[in-house]
Amino acid sequence: MSRKKLPDLIMTLLVSIAGGWLFASAGQAGEGLAPYPSFAAAEAEVRDLAQTRPEQVQLFIAGKSAGDHDLLLLRVHKGDGIARPAALIGGGIHGDEYIGNRTAMAAAAMLAAGDDPLASQVLQRMDVYILPLINPDGYAATWESEGKGPAKKTRTNQNGVDLNRNFGKPKARLDMPLGYSGSRDPDSTRYVGPAPVSEPEAKAVRDLAQKYRFFAAVDFHSSGGMIIPALDDDPGSHRGLAKMARAYRQAQANRYLIVMFPWWLPIYQGSMEECLYREAGTLAVLIELGQSKDFERGQNVSEFWGFNPRPPETIARIAKDNARAALAALLAAFEYTEGKTEPRPGRELAGNFP
């Protein structure tokens, strides 16, 4: 697929956000998921951002997916050679939630542009690592099926594992009702996998947490209009997560509901946020993007459009609003932690899922 040649990718991204077209390279006319970019275009967008601003943006390969796709990782920094604490922004761990990828890339573009006061405050205090395509297998499968494939293939990785249930859970725990803590059935869309952190994508996230000790993280999902902090296990972390969630909400034009479990209630899902907290003490928050009015729902509407808004102006509004809110949340976490973090010892994982 040929890509549109642009003299300045950063300016194009920012203008597109303001004008309602968020994509540097959308799919060809007639493709079923336009205006979202194809998998090839979404990958190229990440690489191009690093090539356009090499003084502030670095591209790393964090690993390979189960389907042998690169796990692309951006580091956006001030560019002055000073080491700063690390924070993380993620998107697309469920392959059919394209709006999460768009929002993560909006945050990357905002940080890289260098002319936004909020972004400048963030980069003065921290380096921001961005994983915009945590599940490239699912993204590619969704694109190939034009969003009409079964969720078992589009939400999961190539091994059929729900990556956001694969991070393991402590032995002493409660599971969430209605299957939200995952399933041992390999045919389930929420299949947890054969063992904790069995999947290469989950291993890559865990390894990044151990290496960089992220003090804060924001991870974009869809849909539901909710801010969901990771389950923590002490009052101090609980206060920090609450502060972060409130900062996120206060920065939004369309405010979401904060859903926060008590720190003493051991309900686990095996999620990425729980892993980040366990491995590095990260103040990690999951965001369910969008509100009911933003999505198409009905008998003749594919599941894809129930998770992802269709109008370009709606996509741009959600991505821009939540990118800014994510940066505000990272700043609040920095104020609370001063960028310091420690792993949480003693949270023993089950050797196999019970």
C-alpha cells in the first residue's frame, strides 16, 4: 500500500486532530474500517514519528508477538541527555479496540510536537514510553476481516489468548464475577492462556516494567467511559491511584466515571495494570474510552463499531481529549511519587491457573 508523503508528519498529526482526521495514512478507499488505518499504515505511523523527530523520539522493538509481528515501543523525551523517571502509555491490547491505538498515538504526537505547555511539563519531569500496538496480531486480524471476524480471532493474539487476562493472579484472591477474570476454556474470548505470562506480548510488558520501573501508566481500552485504577494492596498506593484518576477526570471535556475497588478487596483479573503494579509498584490506570453516544449499536451493526466510533470528528475528539487527560494523570502521579517506585514483594503467582 502506498503511503501519503508528507513533509512534516508531526504537523500533519496535530492538524488532523484539530480538523477531525487523525490518521497520517488511512486505508484505501472502499476498505471496510476506514477512517481507521490498516495494520501496515498503523505500524508505519509509529516508525515515521521516530524518523521525523529523532532528537526527541526513539523507536525500540520490545519483542515479537505470537504472530511474529514487532512490538513497537516509542520513547519520547526532552532530548537534553538527562535521565528522568519513566512512565508508560499503552493501547491496543485488545486487537479490535482501534480507538485505543488512535489515542495512544495522539498522546505520542502531542508529546513529540514540542509546542504544547502540558506536554512540555510532562517531558520536563519524565520520559514517556508508548506501546501503541500491544496486540498487533489482533489488530491485523481485525483489519483483514474488516471488523467482521469473530472476537476470538480479533480481540486475542494469534494463540487465541486474551492478553489482558494472561498476566497471572496471586494464589490468595477472589475472581471477578461474570467471567471478567478470564476463562480456562481455550475457546473462550477471555481465555487466560496455558500459564501466567505465557504469551510473548505479556512477557514483553513484564520485562519493560522490570527494566524501566514505570512510576505511572495509562492504558487505553474501549468502550464504556470509565477510569479504572489497578487493584492495589496498600493505602498509600490507593491514595496515589485516586489522585491520578481524579486528575485524569478533571482534565477531560467529557468526564468519565471513576471505578475503584477498595485496596483490601483482593479481586484480580490478571490484567496488565496488575502486572505493572506487582512488578514495579506502578500507579497504573485503565481507561475505557468513549460514551454510549459515541458508538453504533444495533442488530445490524458489527461488533467492531460497537467498540470504535466511526465519524472522524468523534475519533479525533476522543483521542485528543483523552491524550491530554493521560498527560495530566501522569503529572499527578509524578507529584505524588516524585517519580519513585518499588516492586511489591510477596505477591506470589499461581504456577498454573486454578
